[in-house]
Amino acid sequence: TTSLSQLALLGVYPEDAALQHHGVQFVLPAEAQSISNGTGRVLTVEMMVEGLLWTLREQPLAEDEVYSLETYHMEHLDAGVVADFVVDQKGATYKDANCQAYARHLLTRVLSHGTRSGQAVELFVASQAPLSRRALVLLAGVSTALLGAALAQLLLLARFVK
């Protein structure tokens, strides 16, 4: 999961999963060939407001780029399982399945059709504070501006009362 982009711009990283963006990232082992002609070994699938977004990259998202991460090690996963799911969801919009529902359904399909290895599931949850320095600076700036505006109003009111 990652923080919703609107909140991340403000420096707010809520701990509630309902306020986080969810996606599924498939990572081929380092010794495996690239997914498509050397363009990458990591496939990220996300439901966005604009529709389905998929991205190929060389490296998985770093831990500082996500708020939480669950890793499942699979010995075998037929690419057709993911492709069939995407085709089944053709035409789906964000209203039909938001990013959280889409990611949950895709992961359920993968876990039910793939062969998991004996390795345990790795779970990572960020320890960053819900409010970053950016959020605190923005909050202080807005508070200062509001306090200044209120003080100006009081001074203006006092001037007319005399």
C-alpha cells in the first residue's frame, strides 16, 4: 500500500488501510528473464480512477516508497492466471472496484491458483509518523496565516469602534 497521492502531497500518511492506495506487484526472481524484451522483471498492477494501470520496472518499489507491503513467495504462477483476471475485469472502473477491492481480488486469485513455496510471508509496515515535517510545516503556516488574519480583523474592528 502507498499513501493516497493527495494526502502524500500534504505530508499526511494515515495508518488506516482504508486511506491508503493498494496495488499488486509481481517480481520475477533475479535469475529469471525479463518480462518483456529486457524492459523489466517487476510488474505492478493497480486500479486507478482513470482505469487499470500496469507498470514494468527493473526493481521492486523500495520500502521507503510504500507504507505497507506483504510478500508471498510463489514457486509457480502461470501468467495466464493474472491475464485471465485482467480480462475478466475488462471495462471495470474505479466505481466498480476501487484499488483496494481490485488488489484484494487479484491477490485472492493468485493465491488460489499459484503454488506457494515453503517460505513464510514477509510483512512490512512502515514506521514513519502519520504526519511528516511537510504536514507540520503546512499546518504551522496555515495556523499562522489564520491567526494573522484574525488579529488583523480585531485591529480593524478596534479602529472603527473608537
